[in-house]
Amino acid sequence: MPERTAVIASSVGLHARPATLFVNAVTEQAVPVTIRKGDGPAGNAASILTVMALGAAKGETVTLAAEGDGADQALDTLVALLETDLDAS
């Protein structure tokens, strides 16, 4: 299963608006995606509650994983999004 790490770039971390934009992008992908912080359990990245419950702050690293056709492309897209300051857009 392909995995990618991303460093959260948004100044408020992965909360509120950045979390919503990320979850919306996940739901647009053709494959299921999971997200985890550190050694914690992986959760459904399409769930706003799961994403916000991570408590991922600016500068922290999260790991995304996906499986299926298009998984690599989906992960690359989502990593690029997380590594952008979504508060500035």
C-alpha cells in the first residue's frame, strides 16, 4: 500500500477551513485514503471528525495511505495540498 508523509503548512494546522478543504479533496479521489499522525492509528481521511481529531499542528507530520488504481497520484495530490498554507488561499 503506497504511503506518503506530509508536513502541515497551514498556520492553524489541520483544523477548521484547512481540514474541510483537505476532506473535500480526499472525497474527490477515486481511492480510499487513510491518515495518521505519528504512531497513532490510521483513520478515514474523508471524515472531518477523524481529521480534526488528529490535532495536527503546523509543522507536524502526518502519513497518508491509499490502495488501488490511482493511489500514487491521489497521495501526491493530497500531500501537495497539505504542504500548502490553506489559510492563505
